[in-house]
Amino acid sequence: MKKLLLASASAAALFAAPALAQQTSDVWQDGEDNSAIVNQTGNEGVSDIDQDGDDNVADVTQSEEPTLGSPSFGTPANQATIDQDGDNSRARVEQNSTNPGGAANVATITQQSSYDPSDNDTDSTVPSGFANNARVIQDGFDNQSTISQTANGLNGLGLTGAAAYNSQEGSGHRSTITQYEVSGDTEFDPASRVDVFQLGESNTSEVLQTRQANAATVTQSGARNDSFVQQHRSNNTAFVTQTGEDGTSTLFQSQNDQATLNQGGTNNDSKIDQGGSYLVAFVDQIGDSNRSIVIQRGGNNLADVDQSGARNFSNVREQFGSFNTSEVTQSGQDNSSLIQQGNPGGNPATNSSAIIEQSGLFNDSEINQQGDGQKADVNQSGDFNNSFVTQAGNLNTATVNQHSDGNLSIVNQGGTGNTAVVNQGVAPGSI
């Protein structure tokens, strides 16, 4: 390995410069197995590394030291630029600022793979642009970003085909992106990608990806929101958008799953756990203090939850079945709903549909389905209503409408092809 000592030497020479002088390091390397290491401590550090070739390593560490000079800078407190053209390149930028009143740190990493379809080298199998692409942009103060791309979860090992991007504007943000391979293969082929965009104040995001062809996008523009995304296997897609305040989102995905979460309002909480394959979940929360839980197992199940009221609770459990659909709409207050399709005891539900709509106050609805081809539809627009639907057997249908107050409905269906209709009260606008 060829290590360029000029990088660290030039930085060390600058340590002896006047306190207010700008520190500058410029490194260019052509060839394979090069290593460039730059360490800068002080104010207004500038580092530029250009590497052309395979298996190159670039490492930049910049630490601001307010005691060495004025906290007011005409340029970014620290600026690091890394450009790598080649296969299996690795880049790392670390920027530490202890002065929240100072200017922002800026880090840019650009990695380009020289992929050639006729090349039989094992380190050239990932298309251009996805051979470890990591980039951090910070604008504001007190922001922290960490990107880790490793093989087998061990620091220091290269990983091909992982792309990560983090943009932070505002203050107090925390972002962690970890991409690693657990099977022993050091290539994400097809590539996996993470995009994290943070605006506002004090938002926290953590994304963990293993294996290939995963995609996660997290956008936080409110304040004090928290998001966690874990994509365990491959071909998962996740979109998380938080525009409100004090929201919490947790998302787990297994394989070939899709999830979309939108949170506005204040103090909403969402958990999506997808432990099967070809599962789809949509959760929209724009009210206040709502809570949603979606647990999906099996395959080809769909869950859709929409909460726009306040203090509503929704629990959807699609377990040990396939081709089931659950839909929950809550626009009232203090409502509670539970949908159970299949159960942990091994009795599945297949090709079944459950719909709950609540627009009143303090309503409670539960739907439990086992068997094939079940349909249940519950609509509650009054207050203090209770509805319980249990379906076993096959091809049963239940419809419950409760539009006045204090009603109770219990429907139990077994056998095949039964139909039940319950109407209590008068629907709003029907008179």
C-alpha cells in the first residue's frame, strides 16, 4: 500500500501557523491501493482529496478549536471534499465542532465506480455510482452525522454497492446510517441506498440496512421527531416523512416489503413491523397524540391506517396468512380499534378484508378473522359505541353501522357463506 504522508504532514505544518490562518490540504493520487489521511485542528480547515484508481482509501478528520481564534468565520468552519474514481473505494469524513455559535461544517464525498461489463474482477460488479457512495452535508450548528459502510458489521472492511446520503439544515439533528453485509458477501449487488433529509430542530434518524436492493428515505422537517428504520434482508422500500413535532416512528422490514409513513401534528407514534414478504403498509397521522401499530406476517398483505383526530389507537395484526387487507380510518377522538387476521396459534386468514371507520368519541371496535374470504365492515360515527366481530369458517360477511350513542353490537360467524347486517342509529346527513 502506498500512503501519502504529505497529507498529514501539510496539516501538521499548518498547526504552527497563526491561529486565525486558514489550514489547507490538497491531495491528488493516481493508481491503486493509495491511502490519504488528513487531520486538521483549528478553524477554517479546508481539505481536498482526489483519487483515481481502485481500492483507494481517504480519511479526513477536522476538529474546530474556538480557543485558537474568533468564533466568527467568513467561510465554513471546516470543509472537506473527497472525489474517488475507481472500484471498492472507501471514504471517511469526521467533523467535530464544539462551538454552536460558529459557522457550519461542510463535507462532500463523491465516489464513481469504473464498472466494465467485460471485466471479470470480483470488485467490479457494481454499476457506476454505487461503489460505496457516502455523502454528508451539514448547514447549521450542533448537528451530528455518522455513516458506516462495512462488511459483516466489522469496521475497516470494504463494502461494495452501498450508497448513503445525509443532509442537515437547522440545529440539533442526529443521523446515523449503517450499511453492512451479514452473509459474508461484501457486495450490495444490486445496490442499497439511504437518503436522510433533516430540517427544523432536534430531529433524530437511524437507518440500518443489511444485504442488497434496499431503499430507505427519511425526511424530517419538524421538531424533536425520532425515526428508526431497519431493513434486514433485501428488496425493501421505506418512506418516512415527519413534518410535525415530537413524533416517533419505528419500522422493521424483512424482504420484498413496502412501507410509507407520514406524520404531522404533535406527539404521534407509529410502529410498523413487517416480518414476511411482499407486505405493504401505509400509515398517515396528522392529528395529535395518536398511536398506530401494524404487525404483518405471511405474504401479500396490505394495511392502511389513517388517523386525523386525537388520542386514537389503532392496532392491526395480519399474521400467518396471505392476501389480506386491513383499513382503519379514525377522525374522531379517543377511539380504539383492533384488527386481527389470523393468530399466533397457527390459524391463518386468507383473502380476507377488514374495514373500520370511526369518527365519533370513545368508540371501540374489534374484528377477528380466521379462514378464507371473510369480509367485515364497521362504521361508528356516534359516541361510546362498542362493536365486536368474530369470523371463522369461510366466505362470511358482516356489516355494522352505529351512528347513535352507547350502542353494543356482537357478531359471531362460523360456517360458510353467512351474512350479518347491524344498523343502530341514523347516519349523519341521511335525514
